[in-house]
Amino acid sequence: MRVIKPWRWLSRSRNPSLDGGLRGFKMKPLPFMAIMCTLVVVIVYRTTNYQYQQAEMEDRLQYFGPVKDSEPASANVDYLPHGIVQENSDLELKPLWSTRHSRSKVDIRSHQSLLAIPAGIKQKQNVDTIVKKFFAENFTVILFHYDGNLDGWRDLEWNNKAIHIVALHQTKWWFAKRFLHPDVVSVYEYIFLWDEDLGVENFHPGRYLEVMKSEGLEISQPALDPNSTEIHHRITIRRRTDKAHRRVYETRGNVKCSDDSSEPPCTGFVEGMAPVFSRSAWRCTWHLIQNDLVHGWGMDMKLGYCAQGDRTKKVGVIDSEFIVHQGIKSLGGSSDRKTSKNANHENSIKRRGVPAVDVRSEIRRQSSSELRIFKERWDQAIKEDTKWTDPFKRSQKQFWER
């Protein structure tokens, strides 16, 4: 019978010189440890040297001033040579290459004012009428296509001269906040931010601006024909014998307006359907527009704060050039006019037991909610800004004659 040898005996048999083997095993790690120590020293040295160089570079850059995370991105232009900085832009179309003929026609200041208007294909005829009048007065025109339809406009002669921006189911104020930044439109003396459902048979853009300038208005709107489909505030109704007016007199209803009135909608008020802003007034108004409140409800009552002075004098309604408000509900369609396709879709939904959605009612509910939020934000902003003083709550004469 074979005897199994102990493990220790086997190990000894394979290592005839055990002491020498152990001595060899102890000696081998020494070069490896030396190499590792050298690497660690090199790494520590290089890291320390890199950190020193970075700190030295930051000290040198202090000449340009520190750039903090809380500062606006524009602070970074300090690293550029001053002469190369261009702070503004415009919406003028530029050719891909220039010829002698095109160079002779270049005029940076050729377009003094801007018309920005939402444009749905259902209002094509009306928008066409409006745009033609403004192009005739050398305006820059930008169309906000909220229905995604661009091809339907290609047959119009002015189509290639206009700027087209597309975003489905968005409002005029959504577009304006994102594409009419004050630095982009600062080359334009006046900005018309109009709805598409306005009749302009009795309106001339050139004559309108002449009145706006002569009256010293920073924010204005054309008066509404008394026969307009929708009129929400009496101050916007045209006065036949006046060139412009700045207040209304009202003895009926909840709001009483007199010569003593100093607040909207009695004075210092224009409505959101057809406002016109000076360059300075628009810069202020753009900041007033809330990025997430897309319907703009409540803003009309606060526009007077952007009038660059006394709102009872700087905000007005121009009567000599007037428009017709047709009151067409574009976004979401009309509640009482449904196509057969939509009607069949609603019937199919009802059969499945799912309640149909009244889009117009939902939009109005959202608008009302945004109005409440806007008022709350305004009140909260006043509470938090302890240095701010309402210029219209103190003596008017005392404030504006400072």
C-alpha cells in the first residue's frame, strides 16, 4: 500500500536548499519597491508643480477681473479686445455672397422699425394685407408660424423677404421672449408686436409713427374702430376728433375713471393685441415678459412701468390711424365651429367613454391661471425688493421732476 507523503516533505523535496530559497525570496522585492517609491515621488512632484502653475496663471488673470458663476455670461467678453466686440445684432437678411450691385444697395439703417406677427395659414389673406402695408414703409417683418405651415405662404411676393420662425402651438409672447431679445432688435427704433386678426384698411404705418413721435409716446396702440368684433376696454375705442388720447372717462361699472385717475385701465394703458414699443420701452418690456407664462395676461396693466417716464403722458392710443379687431380665436380653433373631421374624432372619443376636450375653454382656464400667478409674482417681487419704490404711488410731480 502506497504511503502518502506529507505536504511539508514534498515542499522540501522540491526545494533542496530551503534557506537559500528563502533568502532569494527576501531579496527580489527590493528593486521593485525602489521603483515604486521613485514613481510616487515623480507623481507628487508633477502634481504639485501643476497646481503651482495654475495658481500663478489665475493670479495673472486677475487683471481682467474675477469671473463669478453668478455674473452674466456677457462678463466673459472682458477677455476680448474691446474693438472686436459687437454687442448687438439685427434681423436683416444677408446674401451668401456680394456683388457690385448688392454692395451699392447695402444700408444698415434702411429698416428703421420691425413688425412681428403670429401667422396661421387660416389668416393668410389678412396677414398678407397687413404685411404689404408694412413692407411698403420699409419695415423688417418677422412671422411666427404657430401652425407649422410654411409652404402655404410661398406664393406671396414678399415671402422671401420676411423672416419665418416655426414652433407649433405657441403664442405671440412665447415667440417674443425667445426671438426678440433687446440686443437683437436694438437697431429698430420701434417694434410692432401685433396679433393677426386686425383690419388695417384705415391704418398707415408711416403716418402712425409720425404721430407717435410728435406726441412723445413710448408705448402706444392704434385705436379700435367702434364696430370691432371685440372691445375689452373703453380707452382703446377711437375718438373721431382726436389725433391721440391718453385717458378715458367712465362713470359706470366697477372702475370709475376721471381726471384724478392715474392707473390702468383709466390711463397709461394699451391692450396686448396691437402694442407698439419704442426701443427703450421694449428693452424693459422684454424683461417683464415671464418665460413660462405664455399668454401674457396681466402684463397690459404693468406696461406703464416701462414707459420711460410718466405713464399718463408716455402711453397713449392713436386715433388718427385706427384698426378693426376681428376677434378671431386662432390658437386651439373656435369652440362653436368644428370641422367634420374634428366632430367625428370627438364622437369616437365619446363612444369610448372619454370626455371631449374643449380647447378654447382649456386655453382660457390656463390664461386665467397665469394671470393669478403673474399677480402673485409681482407682489412677491415688491416684497423682496426692499430698495424698490413704486413711482406711481408717491406724488407724481415729486417723482418725475427729480
